[in-house]
Amino acid sequence: MKRILLALALLSPALAGAQDLSHPWILQECLDWALEHNLNVKQSELNVAQREIQLNTSKNAYFPNVSGSANENVNFGRGLTEDNTYTTGATTTNTSFSIGAGMNLFDGMARPNNVKLSQLNLDAALADLERARDDIRVSVAKAYVQVLYDYDIVDVAKDQLKLDQAQVERLQAMVENGKASQAELSQQKATLAQSDFTLVQAENNLRNALLDLSQLLDFPNADGFSIVKPEIAVGDHLLARPEDIYADAVEQRPGVKAEQIRLNGSDLSIKIAKAGFSPTLSLSGGMGTSYYTNTRSLYPQDGFWQQLSHNFSPYVGLSLSVPIFDRFSARNNVRTARLNRTLQQITLDKAKQSLYKEIQQAHANALAAEAKYRSASEAATASEDAFILAQAKYENGKATVTEYNEARTRLAKARSDKAQAACEYLFQSRLLDFYRGSALEL
């Protein structure tokens, strides 16, 4: 029953609980929900459970094997009598009981190394689990920032639509008073229609961004889902050098740690393979007894319990096995283990190299976004001043509607560029902090 419930929970995240969409979600709520319901994380958790079982199995290899047996044989015809002669036409029965145990005393240190390897495999699985959690954290944060950007673009589009609506109303009144032409009004109505289309497009992009984020969270239903818009501060702290960030990250990132642990495990695998060259020493012991009857016996036979008592025989033994020739199996196992160790070293180097490239790219993106933000901020300020001036000139008849709309378009683009740069800087700078061990926060 527990397995059925676990399978259902994995197949349907909705069974794990219903999300509360009555309020906008902050980033931490999104991260907590994703970590609890993401299927990749659940798979990694199950892999950890499997490694725990393997570790337990490796430790249990130190215990002896104990087994018991009971046998009952009936023979018809030729049978052995008490005087150790055979007779024909007899029915004989033989009942026996035994219990035995055996344990490995020495196997070339294979067992202790297997326990260490199993522990390293568990540690690597735990690091993989944390890496899966980090991957979903980064994906959710990136999607969250994308939603923030689309929120800003919607706000910009709404502001532009309000300006155009007000301008159309103003021109309408001027046309009625004979102070503006119908052509100017038509042109402004076309501009208003374009602004309305831009807003619809921005709202569609926002809905798609919210849908992408809700899918990352594995929401069964995302109707009414929204997020909190935090204040974005650009350049509020200095960015460290990529080399310094990497020096901290390489010791902490679970992806690198997992590969380093597996490299240590490959060293143990070589030792385990070399154990194939060593002799093995085993200890065994046990006890047994039996009951025997023969229908053609010439002598009185002891009873069941008497025979069991008389035939009781404990035993103990040592067994030494020395490998002489195993068709080069042990040698090839060692060679394979060494090759696997070399491959794992390359995998570790690639993980470190990939991490450094990610940090370099995030650092470059953060610097570019910061510079773009400052430039876009200046452009937005200048564009706003230019628009106010163009609007005043237009209202006083000293500028054409085309000049007015060009100023309005430049202002909208500057605001959009500023919002995009701010969101990009927010994500990349927080990602760099995340590499150094900080929590993902906006």
C-alpha cells in the first residue's frame, strides 16, 4: 500500500497538496514549493535511499551466513544395517537435521573497501540531490525574474496607452473646435491602436511567463497565480572577481563535490579489484544429527531421541583459497578500474571547467547589465525630458504629431531597456552570490 501511495505521489504532484493562490508569491515560496514537488528532486531522493540500502548491505557482509536444513529420505530395496552390511528387500529411512554458519575472515580488504565505497556512493548521491535542488532553484529564480521583467513591460505599455488615450481625447476636442485636422486625429488613433496591441502582446508575454514559472513549480492549476514585485537595486554591492568567486564555488558546488567523491570512490574500486590477487580465508562451523531405521535390521534399533542424541556432531573448519590462475580476470579488473579512474578525473576536470565558464559568463553578463542599466537610465531620463518638451511643443502647435509620437516611442523603448537591464543584473548578480554559497534572494 505504501508503494502505491508513493507511486501516485510521484505521478501526480497535486496529491502532495494544493497551492494557495490567494496572494502573490515571493521567490522563497516558489523555491520551497518546487523543491517539495519537483519530480527530478524526488528521483534524486529515491536514489539516495537506494544508496543507503547498498551501504547497509556492505556493512552486513561482516556478519556470518547462517542456514539450517532438515532432510527425510526413504529408500526401498537395498539398505545399510547396523553391522555395516547391506541387505535387500528392506525399507530404510534417514532423518537428519543440521545448522551451519560461515564467515569470511580475510578477502584482501575487499569488504572494508566496499563499505567505504558504498559510503562514498551515498555521499555522491546526496551531492547529486543537492545539485538537483540547485538546478531547480536557478531555473525558478530565472523564470521569476522573467515574470518581473514582463510585469514592468506591461506597466510601460499601460503608461503609453494612457498617454495615447489622453492625446486622442485632446485631439478630438481640438477637431471639434477646428483647431486640429481630422488627419491628425486619425494618425493619433492609429497610434492608440498600436499601443493597445503592444499592451495586449505584453500581457500575453506576462501570462506565458507566469505559465512557464507555474510549470516549473509543477502546479496542477495556475489560475490566479501571481508573484510579488520586489524593489530592484542595481549596483548595490561590488561584484567580486570571477577567480575569487570560483575559488569559493569549487569547494561548495554540489556538482563538483559529487564528481570529486566519485573520483575518491574510483581509487577504492582499484583497491577492491586488486583484492582479486589475494588469498581468502573462511571460517565455518555447525552441528548436525540424524535418525536411521531399517526394516530388515537384525538388531534392536535405538529410538528417535536416542539416535538424535548419539548422532549429534558439531564441527568447525578453516578454508584457505589461494588464486593461482583466473584467466587474467583480476588483472583486467584492475586495468578497467584504473581506466575508470582516469575517466572520472576527466569528468571532474570538465565539471570544474564548466563551473568556471558559468561564473565567467554570469560575471560578464552582470557587468554588461549594470552598464546597460546605467546607460538606459540616462536614456530614460533624457527621453522623458525630451518627451515632455515635445508634448508641450505639440500642444502649442510647434511640433507635428509625428515628432510627438517619435519622442513617445523613444521614451517607451528607454523604459523597456531599463527594465530589462535591471532584471538581468538582478538575476546575474544574485547568481554569482549563489555560486559562493549564499541563498537565492531578490
